[in-house]
Amino acid sequence: MPLLEVSNLITEFDTDEGRVRAVDQISFSANTGETLGIVGESGCGKSVTALSIMRLLPQPMGKIAGGSVLFQGVDLTTLPLSKMEKVRGNEIGMVFQEPMTALNPVHTIGKQIAEVLLLHNDYSTQRALKESVDILDRVGIPSPDIRMGEYPHQLSGGMRQRVVIAIALACKPKLLIADEPTTALDVTIQAQILELIKDLQAEMGMSVILITHDLGVIAETCEQVVVMYAGKIVEKGSVFDVFDNPSHPYTRGLLASIPTLETPPKSKLSVIDGMVPGLMDLPPGCRFENRCPYARHACGQSVPPIQVIEAQHEVSCFRWRDI
Amino acid sequence: MSDKPILEVRDLKMHFPVKEGILLRTNKFNKAVDGISLTIHRGETLGLVGESGCGKSTLGRCITRLYQPTSGSIYFEGQDITHLKGNALLPFRKDIQMIFQDPMESLNARHTVGDILEEPFIVQKIGDRISRKKQVLKLLDTVGLPARSTSRYPFEFSGGQRQRIGIARSIALNPKLVICDEPVSALDVSIQSQILNLLIDLQKEFNLSYLFIAHDLAVVKHISDRIAIMYLGKVVESAAGETIYRKPLHPYTRSLISAIPVPDPHRKVKRQVISGDVPSPIDPPSGCPFHPRCPQVMDRCKHEPPQLRSVADKHLVSCHLDL
Ligand SMILES: Nc1ncnc2c1ncn2[C@@H]1O[C@H](COP(=O)(O)OP(=O)(O)OP(=O)(O)O)[C@@H](O)[C@H]1O
Ligand SMILES: Nc1ncnc2c1ncn2[C@@H]1O[C@H](COP(=O)(O)OP(=O)(O)OP(=O)(O)O)[C@@H](O)[C@H]1O
Ligand SMILES: [Mg+2]
Ligand SMILES: [Mg+2]
């Protein structure tokens, strides 16, 4: 049984212009001890998916309008909020897209970590503080006992992100959801953070859902990959399926458009022309149709069903066999 | 590429005063750019890579004379422009242009795209109304935007389209040198390749020279003829793009290359991660600025700053190691 199983999840927002569906019937699962990557264009629904799992959608605008999120067999979408609070932090840790918003600027680093430990464990303050130092040390913060007494603004961006990860990991969660944990960071610091997550994962047997738009990061850290486009999953499979045999035209376009260190300098990069449709005017058919070089009449008529290519490799495209 | 450089920068320094204490006295300086020398030839792209805060934008802003450098000199087509002011600077303002990371910041949100693109012609007193309008339409065509864009406002465009507007404005006056400051960092992967292709096409068409600033080494390598690696206000290595990638010599360059996540799941290698954060340019380390993080640090590195030296044809490195 997978640790987390998302089925037909639908998330909607009430906006001034009406109701929009940011996540539309997506299904995927995360296995114990593995890393699942979610990739896709800005605005495709990656963060909303994460917030839906955590039941942290902005209120009252956002709500889960359908589907289920089974975590260890329990449906989180219907769990009473008091129980959900126990799951958060204790069993599922989350690293948010903007590290600064996750830290309270008026409390010391030490206080913020200790608080999480006290909330979820039957610890004495002393023990919580001691353990906080250990955690900071584990995420590679030098002189952790001194840093305990400092405020977020006194730390560099990389250190702040490590503190955020430390907080998410404080209670040794079974699942860590990391939303673009390294996007704002320098390359060398990014490498440190990714290695750190990998090491901790191996040590604690934790599952990770990693949200990023960096295909390099996905290739390097994930076992499974989900490719999203305009609120839907267009392709999913093992990292090898998706990179070796990309079957949705969007996945292909993405992979072909990134320059790598191997592409000849100044050669023409392949491009995906056009723009993602807005959530207010989604087409009746395939959402990638207006940008797809392989589109046919049928693609604009109805939403392509999910088709199984092999074992765990699935694609939502009418034409995957022909391309 | 002709032999006479279009741009030559010699020992350029930009030290920002740091105000401290209640009297706001200046005791310290932020040595954002600390002795940089480089040349760019006609039709050539020099890539500039380095971590956040190492001084890349500051260097670009000194060259465009948005900042008055503390010391050193800037030669444009052989002429010293370091201290030119007012009207004397005007012709160079036309020849040296800049493209910014966030086009929203540089495009006046209350002006239509037509007005934004016409402005450079008005400032330089070029043509009458009718001929200027014609030029604007030609520019839009060059960067692949529809003619009807003239009456629309920047916020009505996507990020990639806005960057096209920024590019159109920067090439309006047929510049010779364009400083591209992270022009694709904020864009989606699928849009990034469109902009890179456009920049490469424009370079071929108009024989433009670029200083291309970015932290994504794969992107920089794709567009650049030569690459300079910056660390804490200094160039630590420079060579042809291919050389930087295949035969990096400086330990910092090596760790940068090793930190790049490669979009190929078959190449999961344990990276050589360097520890520690990028130090502050206000209190830079003594000796070699990289020594506190360097895996090959020697005693000498701690007090003796290395000089940039030539190790092979057009390959410069600043390091005490026997390379
Ligand atoms: N509070 C909200 N009200 C209305 N719409 C929202 C709200 N939050 C998100 N959305 C919409 O939901 C869609 C998905 O947003 P989401 O933040 O999940 O994108 P993302 O894939 O995480 O993008 P990015 O890569 O830029 O972080 C977007 O179109 C966004 O405009
Ligand atoms: N106008 C200014 N006044 C004072 N300090 C400045 C100014 N502009 C930049 N700095 C400082 O100079 C240093 C270099 O900044 P710069 O913006 O050049 O870095 P960068 O390499 O472009 O970084 P990034 O990749 O984050 O854009 C930083 O410490 C910055 O705080
Ligand atoms: Mg997001
Ligand atoms: Mg910058």
C-alpha cells in the first residue's frame, strides 16, 4: 500500500470572476521511502496540490471539491481539523515555497523549533531545546547553540531554508512535502540542501514529495514523476519512463527546450509556442491543444482519458502512439 | 569577431559605503566589485556566472554607467568612458543597453507598449512621429510580438512576452553592446528557450555583443563564447565555455559544475558538495576569498590573495594551486 494516495482530487477557488478549478481530478501515489517529483509550468497547480493534501488552502476561498487523499489508509480530506493538526508536523512535514513566510520574524530560531517539538511530543522544555540544537546540527547549521538565539533575519537565505527544513523534520514525519525548497537558493547551496534531504531520507526512511520546475533536480532526486499542466496531470511514471520515453507532447517539449551542458553553443533550442490557457477560459478538450504541434481536430473536442503505456507509466493524450 | 575589443574593463572597483551606528558613519565598505578586468569583442558573448550577491549586477550597472565606479576604467571602442557625464555620455547610452531580470521593474506600468518603445527615440531625438511609429512596429516584429501590442499595457502580457518588450526596447537604438542581467531566470522553462533563441538570432542579425549574466551555468554555456566565473567581487576563472565545463581548474568552478543538476536520471552521481555559505562582501575573508570553503585550501591561501594568471591560451585562473 502506498503511503499517500491521492485520487481524483479537485480543488477550487472562489474568485471575483467566479469559481476556478486549480486542480482538476488528479491522482497519484507516493511510496514509502521514495521521492515523488511534481513538475510543470508556473500556475499549473503544484502548490495548490500540496496545500490541499495539508488542508492548508486559503480560507474561505479555497476548498477541496472532490476526491480523496488517503494517508496510511485514512482520508485526510474528511478528517476533523483537530486530528488534521496532529497529522501536520507530526506525520507530514511541509517546506513552503517562500522560506521567510514560514518563519516568524519576532521569535528566535530555537524557540520556533522547540515549539513544534513541544506541540507534538510530551517533552520538557529542556529536552525540546536540547533536541532543537541536535536538529539544527543535523541540517548543517554551524555552531547551532549560538544560532538558536538568533532571529530569522540574521541568517543567510540558505541557512533560513535549512531552518525551515529542520522545523519540518523536527518530529520525524513519515512524509515531507517540499515546495520548491531550493528555487531561491544559489547552486552550491541548492546542492547542499538536496544532499541533506537525501541523507535524512535514507536515515529516517521518509517519503518525499518534491515540487520543482527544475528537471535536473527531478532527474537527480526522484523515483517517480508527475507532470502537471493547467491543473491536470498529463503524464506520470518512473523517472526513467518520463525522461527516456516522454509520451506527452508537453513533457517532450519541456525536455527538448532546456539547454544542457551538452547542447552545442548557440544552437536553436526547441520551443513550445503559445501560452497556457487561463483557469477562467479552459478549453473543452485537451488543455495543451493550442500549443501542441501534434494536435488534431479530436483533441479540441473532449478531454483525453488517461492511458496506460506500461505498468506505471500513464499519459493523457489522444495521440501518444503516433508521436 | 574582430580583434579590437568593443569593451575593455580594467581593474574596476565598486565599493558601496556601509552606514553603521547612530551617527551613520561609514567605517566599512561593501566591496561588491573588487578589481575586475575583462574584455568583450564585437559579436561575442561573455557569460558571467556567480552566486547571489557576488557583484554581477553591480558590474553590469557600472558598465552601463548607472553606477559611478569607485576606481578602475571602462573603455568602449577604445574610448575611456569611465568619467563621462551628461551630454558626453549620451551617445554611449545609445550604444550600451541593458536587459533586466524582471521586465516589470524596468517597464513603466502606466505607459502603453507603443509609448515604452517610442521613448528611446524621443530621448535621442530620432525621427518624427510617423517614422518613430514605424520603427516601433518593426521592433515588435523583430521580437515576435503582434503589431496590436502597441495599445496594450505591460501587465496584459505574460512574463515571456514582457521580457520580449524589454528586449525590443533595449535593441531599439541599434546598440553595440547589451548587458543581459538574468534575462531568463524568472521565466518558465518552456518560455526560456524562446527568449534564448531570440537573443541568439538578434546577435547574428545585428552583430551584437553581450555580457550575459546568470547563475544557471547550462543557460550561460549555451549562449556564451567565453565565460567568466565570479566570486565575491572578483573573477576567479575565465575561459571558453567548453573549457570551463570540460576542464574547470579553480576549485570553486569545479564545485559549481558539480552542483548543476543534470536532467538525466541515468547519471545519478553523488555530488562533491562544498560546505558553508557565501561570505559577505563587507567582511571578505583574508587571502583568497574562497579559502574558507575550499576543499583544497593551503596555508598560503589564508593570507595571500592569488592573482589572475594565464594557465593556457585564453584560460585565466586565480588560485595558488599548481594547476
Ligand atoms: N487564493 C487563490 N485564489 C484564486 N486562485 C488561486 C489562489 N491560489 C492559487 N490560485 C490559482 O491556482 C492555480 C495554481 O496555482 P499554484 O500556486 O498551485 O501554481 P504552481 O504550480 O505552484 O505555480 P508556481 O510554479 O508559480 O509556484 C493558479 O492559476 C493560481 O492563480
Ligand atoms: N546600490 C547599492 N547600494 C549598496 N549596496 C549595493 C547596491 N547594489 C548592490 N549592493 C550590494 O553589492 C553586493 C553585490 O550585489 P549585486 O546585486 O551586484 O549581486 P549579484 O551578483 O547581481 O546577485 P544576484 O544574483 O542576487 O542578482 C551585494 O552585497 C549587494 O547588497
Ligand atoms: Mg507554487
Ligand atoms: Mg543581480
